[in-house]
Amino acid sequence: MEISAYLRVRGYSGIINIKGTVGYIAPEVFKNQIHRSSDIFSLGCVLYFTLTGKSPFDAEDEQEKLRRNKLVIYTMPEGISPKVQTLLGLMLERDHEKRFKTAKELINYMLAQRLL
């Protein structure tokens, strides 16, 4: 299921058309907000998929998947290292203020944790 939304972004006078795939959308986007850390959330969803073969918000039906995505309800995958679990938790943080703000912050964290 793809969702399309029209957003106003602080500091920008136009309207931006945002599209995304349920299961990979940052929760604030559902509230018509977008932040630099929104992409980090989506990247965390891609990392989760890469490790498990499924979306972090995988469900029997699309409405439940949408609900889980909006509320950031997921199960940490088994069999991955504690360091990667921590990384996923930080990337999939519901509160955008607590997420990495930029790719550079994410890379610096991964380097410090010897994940790269």
C-alpha cells in the first residue's frame, strides 16, 4: 500500500507531495510532519528488511500493517547482535528528536560501535 500526503515543511513556502510505502514511513509523516531524521527511520526499516526479509511492521493485513507503522509497533529480530539491535532501536525510534538527525551522525555512531 502506498500513501501519498501533501505536507508543509518549515522554512519552505510551497507544498511538497510525499509518497511512501507502508512499513517504511516515519511516524511523523502520518501527522503531516517531516524532519531530517525521517529518512533515518526509513533507512532503519530497510535495514530491518535486509536482516529479516520482512518489514518491521509486517502484519496479516494492510490495515494492521498501517496501524503498526503509525504507532511504531515491531518486534526486534532474533539472532542479531546486541549492537545491531541497539542500532535498529535508535533508527526506528518513534520520537524523531531521539533519532539520528543526519546520515553523518549515523555513520559516526556506526564507526564508534565498530559496525562499519
